[in-house]
Amino acid sequence: MKKLLPLLIFAFSAPAAAQTSAAPTSTLPPAASATPPTGDQDTGGLTGSVSDTSAWRDLGIAIPGFATDRDIPTPANANGTAALGRELARVVYNDLQNNGLFKPTGPDRLPQPLISQITAPNWPDWTSRSAEMLVEGYVKEGADGQLTVGCYLYDVQLKKELVRSGWVVQPAEWRRAAHKCSDLVYARLSGESPFFDSRIAYIAETGPKDHRVKRLAIMDSDGANHRFITTGQATALTPRYSPDYRELLYLSYLDGNPRIYVYNIGTGKQRLVTQSKNPTFAPRWSPDGRWILYSMAIAGNTDIYRVSAQGGPSVRLTNTPGINIGGSYSPDGSKIVFESDRSGSQQVYVMNADGSNQRRISFFGGRAATPEWSPRGDQIAFTYIAGDFRIAVMTPSGGDLRLLTNGWQDEAPTWAPNGRIVQFFRTEKNTGHTSLWQVDLTGRNLRRLKTPVDASDPSWGPILP
């Protein structure tokens, strides 16, 4: 998988505030890599955190079109680099707006700045528009056809640059540069890890209920760059990205026989990890990518097994009557959360990675299924079943239950890379259609993620390398 190349150039001898708004030139502003802020850094007057969104919930962020030094056609946009600059800004605007924590104004309602204004904003223009923060950027096509994209975040009230960075990308990957810019802004203003430059895998469903075709599909975190991975000749289920993003783990049923495959996204090749004639479910990676958990039913009992990601013999981790299924590792790999009906109903349990010290953690009434550990380690998301199916979270000890959705059938939660947003799939009561949805940990910011066909079994991958 290709990596974006960060720009690490410092070329200005004078501070940005001292520069004048001269006519555009062919010399681009420099872009430097940035480190996400920590709690003791200057936040430009901004206070609060993701857990206390009231402090910065309606932050007014102006995001005009990215400037360009010369407007020329580019493989990324035949209408020219100026049009591409507006598209870049639209992606940033949509990322921040859909997050639900900011109040951005996008490029379609703002003037597009000159290249000279990227490092020397016209402050009166932005204060008159009541902007609190300003995101400006530039795009330039080089002689080799690659794009250079820069991103700057300013505090308008303080007339101060907060952070900047830039990337060199192939024309086909221009959206990644926009997502990187969104990540930069999100991390600087919230103090949290970003998540926009990531991808989602899911199961694309078509056909009648009694003969559904289920294909493996992947797309960017905002639904762009969608593509199908499998043909649908074999049923595909429960995809998961590897920790290094190079591979996809999924379950395939061909002629009724389950097989666990690892698909290499770069080469298109796949390898068989394990197969059986027994019903098999829910394969999951270990955090280091060395192991795969899965569940298998034998003689009426379903237990959780562990196998090397390269294949080989499996080790059974549970051995109780009933159904044990859906293992998910803690971020440090020391524990596994899973569901079991050994108590008489579906509940959530935790055990050590070797299968020892199995204990129930859900004691709040109703049933609990499909648990998944947050990448931050502080929460477990699961499907709460009490009449309807709803998405809920709790602590790893089973406390602080919070219901995030109120749908008829919401299930199979998966976490954003930063552990602050949960994705799941929803089944419509009257039609049976399935779709992907996202909700943040407040439960207030709920949105549907568009897919070309019905969708289920989502999996959010880590931040792209």
C-alpha cells in the first residue's frame, strides 16, 4: 500500500504574520509535519475535550477552497487545480461537519484565497464572517505529475497559526491528502487521535432474502473510492483489516463449507488460514497480527479457537456447554472479550488471552452480543438486546452502561481508529434492507454512511500508514 510522503521543508525566513499579500507566485508555502497536541500545549484559547464537547461544540471553522499557484488541468481534476482545490476543501468540510463536533462553513459559501494569502490570511475578511478558526491550504501539480498539498490551521481571534503540514501524493490519492488535513485539524483542536484517513470494510448484500449474494467490499472512511473485493460466487462474512492494513481477514462459505482467508489488498492474492466442515464464525486478528480468533461449532457446542495467521493447528480457548462466540482482543493483546450463553442467555464475558480466568461482566438485564474492545481500551461496544437491538458501550469491568442508538435492529458495532465513534449496521423493520451507520459516544451525532447496495458486518480499519 502506497504511503503519503510528508513535506518536511522550512523555507521562510520571516514569520507568517510579517508576510504581505503579494500576487501569486510559483513558490509554494512550505508545509511541515505536526505533532498532535498534548494537554499542556497552547490551544489558542480553546479549552475542553472530546468528553466535554460543550466547550467547543459549535466552533465556527471557515474552510475556503485550497489555493493554487497556477490553474492547470490535472489528472485529479480535468477542470484544473483551482477546481481541485475546492474539492479538497469540500472533503475537509464534510469530514469535520459529519463528525458532529464542529460547525464548519465550506468552500461553496466562501471566496477562494490567493496563494499568497495561505501564509498571510486577510484577517479582517475572516473576523467579519465571525470565523473562530480558519483552515487554508494549497495544491500544486509538479513536473512529475504528483500533487503537493499543504494545510494550515489558524486561530482567527488570535491571528495565529496553530499547525500546518503537507503531503506529496499521486493524483489518484488526492482525497487522502484532504483526509490528512482533516485529521490535522481534528487532532489539534480536540487533542484526540484522528481517524479520517482510514478505510472501512463491509459485506455488500444484493438479491432476495432467501438467496442473498454477499460480497466483500472496501471504501474510504467517508464512503468514497468504493470497490468490491470478491465476486459473490462464495458468501463472504465478517471482514477485518490487519493491524498493518495490508490484508483483510474474512470468512467464506463455498458449497456450505466454511474457510477463513486472508486477502492481500496490494497483490489481490489470498491464503487459506483454516477450513472445516463444522460451522465457523467471526474471525478476528490479534493486535500484533500473529494470531486469529474464531468460533467453531462441534457436536452442539460452539467454542472460541486461536490459530496462527499463517495457518496450522488450532487451540481451543473455551470449553463450556452452549455457545461461546465473537472473541475480540484488548488493545494490548492480554485479554479477550466474547459472548456466551452459558448462564442461560447471551451475555458478555472476558478472559485472559490464553483462555484462563473466564468471567461474566454484563449484569444489567436483557441480552448482550457481538462485543468489540475499543482501540483505546477504555470501552467495550456491543449489541444490547431488550426487545429491540441497540448499540451500547460499557467499561471493561461491565459498568457505566450507555445506550447510543434507539433503532429497531442495530447490531455488530466496530470502532473508529480513535475509539470515539462506533459504526454498526441497521436493518429496516418493514423492508429488511440493511445499511451502515455511525454514532459518537455521546449518542447525539448519528448519521448514515451511503453504500451502493445493502450493507452489513462493517469493520473500521486503523489509520492508514
